[in-house]
Amino acid sequence: MEVYLERAQRIVARINDLAGISEDPKGITRTFGTAAFVEGRDKVADWIKEAGLETRIDSIGNVRGKLSCSQPNAKTFVIASHIDTVVNAGKWDGPLGVIMGLDLVEQLIQTEAELPFNIELIAFSDEEGVRFHTTYLGSKVVTGSFDKHLLGKKDASGIMLKEAIATMGCNISDLQKDAIEADTWLGYFEIHIEQGPVLYERNIPAAVVTSIAGQRRIEITFEGMAGHAGTVPMDRRNDALCCAAGFVLQTEKYAIENKERIVATVGKLNIVNAASNVIPGEVVCSLDVRSADETDLNQACGHLQNLCNKISEARNIKTRWKLIQQTAPVSCDKDLVNLLSHSIAQENLETISLVSGAGHDAVPVSVIAPVAMLFVRCFKGISHNPLEDVELKDIEATVKISDNFIQNLIKKYNQ
Amino acid sequence: MEVYLERAQRIVARINDLAGISEDPKGITRTFGTAAFVEGRDKVADWIKEAGLETRIDSIGNVRGKLSCSQPNAKTFVIASHIDTVVNAGKWDGPLGVIMGLDLVEQLIQTEAELPFNIELIAFSDEEGVRFHTTYLGSKVVTGSFDKHLLGKKDASGIMLKEAIATMGCNISDLQKDAIEADTWLGYFEIHIEQGPVLYERNIPAAVVTSIAGQRRIEITFEGMAGHAGTVPMDRRNDALCCAAGFVLQTEKYAIENKERIVATVGKLNIVNAASNVIPGEVVCSLDVRSADETDLNQACGHLQNLCNKISEARNIKTRWKLIQQTAPVSCDKDLVNLLSHSIAQENLETISLVSGAGHDAVPVSVIAPVAMLFVRCFKGISHNPLEDVELKDIEATVKISDNFIQNLIKKYNQ
């Protein structure tokens, strides 16, 4: 079994190698199209090329390595994750899936596995969307759903997306050509850290994802009346912050009561013209609600909006409720989920299933192909943080699981 | 009685005249030492000079007009308020007291009243402290409590206080000379808008102030654990905002229960590294507590700190409680308060007494002289806002009350 440990060690070495490339010397930051990003991307491309895959950088900066099967008109199974990061990131979110995918394909090449389908290993160039406030630029090109209107979008320094693409040496006129045709997809597989504490707390190395939560992002404005903190008596106030605080607590209470179905978070809260000696007159806050089930999501948002209205009316506060963004829940493919569960069970590991609260490239892919995701335990569920960590023994277990998975998939396809 | 209406109309005309001078064309802003401030100050100085007072600009930019009595070694009674403003101010906060004081002194001159004490009418140059984040620069010079260390303090553009003073043509070497000797003060009288809704709601033109609330300003930090809004289950969270929200509501509840004794306000609340998809890991907020009674103030702050600790411990959140500023409550002089109450009653008006929740120049003056304040009703209690307003009939009533007051004071002093 020494071989699995060695493969895990090599995966960690590559993760560390890639983490050494950063925009800022004290942390890990590789946002789309920057010099650090390009350096990291080229390193990954070299590894993929060395492994023997037909490798290229596509028009949005994705690294794409193809392992073709000998059969004509074979479908393509995509193994992927992303290599861009948030600012001051951890080293695992994204790279783990790309480098474990590479390890898996290397194994197939070394064992001269006979493939009934093509495999395309992809390192997506933009999943986090930090630089251009976008979502899934990389996978949207691969799925043919890239919105060309985004090309004029500017980053914080005024550089347009199309300029950033050109700077990387990519050609926007190829964006459409780089899509994998809808009818040639066999499926999609992504390994990713859980970014949550369930596996850590339950002491399980990895679990299959059954769905990716849908999301509503709402902006709520509470309008009361500003006043002097020293001169307006307590019973004459119309304090927008007290009203917002009531909403924050009621939202938390409702979400805890319905914790099996939703999560809800107030992540931003801004008092307009705040001063320590001024009663808050206006508060704007964000509300993020997620659920694996569209009905639950609608119900939760409806209930929270009612709560918001009730609390505000009781305080004579005006509110505005503005839907900013919404994505529908995504179900992973049942057959692939079963295959993956079986692959976990083959290692005598407990099989549990998880809902992904975070979005992933599997979301846009799910529109045209069956998707599957494997979550790997991470330290305390911490993510988007330098403290992000994954244990070697969990990588070893995941190597075995993904070996099982690809073998099961080949077997199934050959039946 | 036509004469009182005419005096009130002249007061309003002068208030409007002064309000026309501003740093910004669309509002009223005259912060200490700016060109608009100097223009407004010089206009006020001209009015005071025209009235026949011995007028000068002192070393901190206060306008000082003296009406001397014929008796040797007479004490001095100061009538004052301020002419600086907050940003985007109303026209009444400050100017009302200066211009009503001027009207009062003009009346004494016209009626050739025989004064048993000197009167000094002062338009303080800096009460709001907006430009240099200071308090009571003008009255501190007059009371001899000016802190010379402040001279090096810089405004937002890096200009030092001493430079701003020089720009106005004032001489900082005279700062000490401009104090009125402690043993020569007879007392201090200030007319000011209430800046609260009590008179408006009770339909009373004016009321005597019995005390000025003491204040504690506290900065509270709640430290939880940031996390992904989509991936951390509701029962695994350590949300600093939910904790702060609990504190905001408990503080409001306690202050309402004790509304006769204190007011308490959370005016600022900042989520560190806030993002709509991140569970708040750290929240910093301000707490402003005021009371006319030092014991009540201490008790309230102690209770709120305990509340804060309890709420935080229950949520496993770390807190820091940091006292930023404190001022003790000030009691107005009982004899002057009684005289002022009697002056109100003489007009067959209901006499109620108020606590000032806002600080005033009377605070530093109270250290060396007996102080009295008369609050005038303002529209809905709105202040520090262009909506600030005072009705003509209330100014008329206040003219009569202040006439009564000065006559009663002369009578009393002659006894």
C-alpha cells in the first residue's frame, strides 16, 4: 500500500509548489490573469504535459489536457477544478482537485488502462471571480455558456476582461470554439475540499456531494430616523439598527430551526452616516440564503421577508427588500453519485452524503452534463483562509476512492 | 406687544442672514477657522459692534462684546453660544443663542438699564469640534482651561490647529490672556434649541435645563469566527454579528426600562472584512451612554458590560470593552435655574425642566462659574440637519422669558 502514500505525498508536494506562486509575498493570491496566475498556470500545464496528455491553454486561460481513447466518436469525461484563488487564500481550494485529477490520469497512463471514453483534465482559470466580480469564467467557456458582454467588464484598476485575456496571450475570438459540444460530454468529476466542518467533526475522510445549494442574495434597507444620541428620549426613537438587529436574530433563529433545509447569513451591515453620537437612521444589510431544495429556498425567503416586514412595522421602520442574485439548486447525477458512494464503501469507509453550500464549476456544467463531486475533509472546515489544511491520510484515502471511481466508471461504460 | 414680535422677526432675519454664509453652496457648513466661518464671525462681530458693545475677536476667534457697568470691580455675567456648525447643519443650533443674546443686550442698551454687573456677549468659535475633533475650543479659552497640546492637532487636510488660528489672524500667544478670571464670573447663560422632541411633543415653547448629562463612550469588539456562508452549518457557527445584534437589542431594552435615568445608543457597527457570503468573524461597535446622574451612569455602564459578557459567553464569543471618553454630568446653578423658571412662569407658561443630553459650552464653564441654560422648542426635535426649525412664536416667547430673566437677575443682584 506504500504506493498510495507516495502518490499522496507527491500531490502535497505539487500543492505546496503551486502555493509558492503568489501576487503577494506573504500569502497565497492568484487571481485571474495576473502574472502570478500565469506563472502558476504554466507550471500546472507543464505537469500535465509531462504526464503525457495533449496539453494546451485555451482562450480563457484554462489548462486543458486530453487523454484520448482509441474508439471513434468517444464521449469525453471531464475531471477538473480551478487554480485561481481568493485574496489571502489557502492552498487547497481548487488546486487539490486539479492535482488529484492529474494524479488519477497519470495512474491511468502508467497502468495503460484501456479507456472507453476520452478524459479531459481541466484547470479552470477563474472560479472565484475575485478580479472581475464574475462567476465561473473558465467553466462557462468550456460549457459554451460564456457571456461575451462580460469582456468589457473592468477590474479595480480599470483593466477590461478582454485586455486581461490578451495580456495572458489568449485570443477572445476562440472563446466559442473552446466549448466541449453538449452531446459529447459523458460527465464531470471534481474533487474539492469540503469548506465546511461536517467531515472534520464526524471524522470521515471524504464524502459524495448530492447537490449544490441554490442561493438567494438579498439587499435589505431599514429606514428609520436619525437623531442625536443624547437628546432623543428612548421612547421617541426610530432606530434603524435596533430594527436590523432584531431581523438578524430572528433570521438566525429561523435558520437554526430549519438547519436541515437552509442556511441564512447576514454578512454585511452598513449604518448610513454612522457616528457614535447619532441614532442610526438608515441601515443596509445583505442576506444570503441557501438550500439544496428550490421549494425550501422559496419558502425560507418568503418567511424571512414576512419576518422583516413584521419587525419593521412594529417599529415604524420602512424597509426595501431587493433581490440581488439567485441561482437554482443543482442536483448531482444519481448514477455518478451511486458510483462514487460505492467507491467510498469499497474502502470500508462510512458513506455519507453532503450538500455543497458553496458554488462550484459543477453548477454551470450541470446544465449540459451529469456532474459528480467528491468532498475531502479539511481542518475544522476552514476555507478561504491561510489556515485551510488537508491531512495526508485523507489525500491517500481520496486517491484510493478516485481510483475506484474511475475503474467503476470504465467498467460501467463497458457493460 | 407688537415690539416682541418685531424683535423675534429681527432675530430670524439675522439667523437667515448668517445661514447664507457656508463652505458648501447647497447647505450650511461653517467649521472652525474656514473662510466661511471667518465671514460669518465678522458679520456677527459687526452686529455686536453696531449694538454699541466694546467688541473684539479674541485669540481663538471668539467674538466678544462687552457691556460694562459703571461700578468698579463689578463681576461679569456671560451670555453666549456658538457660531460654528456641523457639516450640512441647520441654522439654529448655536446662532440662536448668540443672536438672542445680542437682542437681549440691545434691549438693555435701548432701555438704558442700569447694570450692577458687566455683561459679556460671546459667540464661541468652536463648540461642534468638527474640523479638529476637539471639544469646546472657544469656551475653554474663555474659562482658562485650553490645552496647548491641541495646537499641533491636524485637520483632515493636515493643517494644524495653530496654523488655522494664524490664518484667521489670531495670535496664539494671547490664549491665556483671553480667559475671564475665575473670581470675576457672576454666571453664564445660554439659549439653545432643545435638539430633542420633548417641548415639541408637550407643546411648550421653552424650558429650563437643570443639568447636562454625563457621557461614557465605549468601543466594544466581538470576536467570533469568520466562515463561508454556504458551507458552515447553522449550529456550527460563531457569528460575531448575531452576538452584537443581541447586545444592541438588550441595550435598547435596558435603556427603555430605565428611560427616566439614562439613554444608550449603538451608533456605529462595523463588520471587519464584511462580505455577503462570509459569516461575520469580528464586529466593532460603539456604545454611547448618558445620564444626568453619575451613579446612574456608572450603574448603567456596569450593567451593560455584564449583559455584554453574558451574551458573548453564551455564544462563545470573545469581547473587548474599551472606554474611549467620559465626561461627568453637570448641574446647572440652582439659583439661576429658579430665576429662569420664575421668568417662564411670569409669562403664564407651563414650567418643566429638562436634562440636556447633548454637551454644551456650559460644561467647561460650569467648572468655574454658575451656569444656566434655556432650551427652545424645535421642530420634532430634529437637529444637526437642514430640517432644524424654530417657530417665530417660540422666539417671541423666549424674548420675553430672557427679558424677565435678566431683569430678575439685576433685581436679585441689587438686593
